[in-house]
Amino acid sequence: MEKDTAPTIHSPADILDIAVGVEAKLHTMLETFELPGARLYGVNCAARPVTEPNMCFLAQHPDVYELLDAPSSALARMFDAATIVTTGWAAPLGPDGTVEGAPSEHAQRRRVRLVVVVADHGVASVLRFADQPDDVVTDPGSATGSLAEAITRFWFDPPVNLPSNA
């Protein structure tokens, strides 16, 4: 007699947990807070502990927006999630929520590495400062602005089909 067994259901891990696991792995791989360009990784995380993501470097470009728009970057959609890694300068926000001038010229500027993970169930980010590399700041998907919009479009908008030259 065969036993009735319930099917195994693999629910996706929380996107913030995935982002924290990806960033922790990248922190062991990257010894710098000054990359020559934004990097794109494909991430497989289904049926794996979130602390052990399987990552594949896909591309790098000096401009994060051009990287996201590149047709070859669509390869990231073959994975469970995509990760964008950027480095740069950050500066404290003023009372109105903006930075006065360029962050790279601000008296209190800090080097930062930002890791953004996007999957079918959301977007989350983790950042780490060079002057406090043991501390991380997380965002469960509430970020706004041009990068947040570009990453959302990259993953959730349908791919663009280019006409063939037939």
C-alpha cells in the first residue's frame, strides 16, 4: 500500500533574507569599496539556505543604468534573482531629505557598497560603509529614486523583442 504524501512546496525565502545572504557572500569576495563599474550577478537560491546563495557573475559596466538596459543583462532572468552591486560616495541627508551638492565633495562623505537583490517576490537592498565594514544597513524594498525604478523595470517589465534583420 502506498502512503499518501503531501507534495513538497518550496516557498521563496524572504527577499530581505536573500539580500543579506548575497551581500554577506559578496563581502567575502570583494575586498574593495571602489569597483570600476556596476556588477550584475544571477542568483539561485531556491531550495538552498539563504546564507548559501549560488551566484554567477554576468556583466559589469561603468554606468548602472546602461548595464540594466543592455540586452545581454536579460540573462539574469534565468536565475531565481538578480543582484546589482555598485560602489560610490554617500553623504548625510539634510533636513529636507536631500544631499547638498555632490556626495563625493561633501565634508562628511563615506565610501559605500550597495547590493540590491530583485526577484519575483520583491526587491531589497543592503549597504555597507568602508569606514564601518562590520555593520550593514538593510532596506526591505522601500527605496525610491531612479535606481529603484530602473531595477524594478529591469526585472518586472516584459523583455523588449528586437526586430530581426530578415
